[in-house]
Amino acid sequence: MQITLEAARINAGYSQLEACKLFGVHYQTLARWENNSAKMPYDIIEKIPLIYGVSPNNIFFGNKNEFIRLIRDNKLRGIKKPFQATPT
């Protein structure tokens, strides 16, 4: 299951200000990445496991609103919608 970059930070117990210092970036840069991480530099992505303790494979890289939409559609979890008929 994937989580957002923001969720990884919160789960690790860091504020944005604490995390941006660990990544070596401005807090607004981190805030921008938390909203859309599609264009994060690779050297920052490599730091995620060291700072947040989460594999980059478990982070959704893209627009946070798209992630939320996908979760609502149950596509990331692979769970069928309640009472959805299964094709035969």
C-alpha cells in the first residue's frame, strides 16, 4: 500500500520545518513536494528511507489530489466497492 509524502512525514513524527532541515531544502519546497511529488529530485528520493524510514516504493509520487481520487475509487487498495456485482 502506498502513502503520500506528507503521510510519511507525519508518521515519522516530523513537522514540515523539522523535515525540510533534514532534507536540506526550504520548507516551501517540501510543502510543494507534498502536494505534487512527481518532480522530486532523485537525490532527495534517496533520503526518504533514511529520514522517514519508508521505502520510496511505498510513496505515491504524483499529485496528492490524484492519490486521494484513486483511493476513493479503491484502485490502489484493490478492494471492490460495496455491493458491486462481480462479472461472471
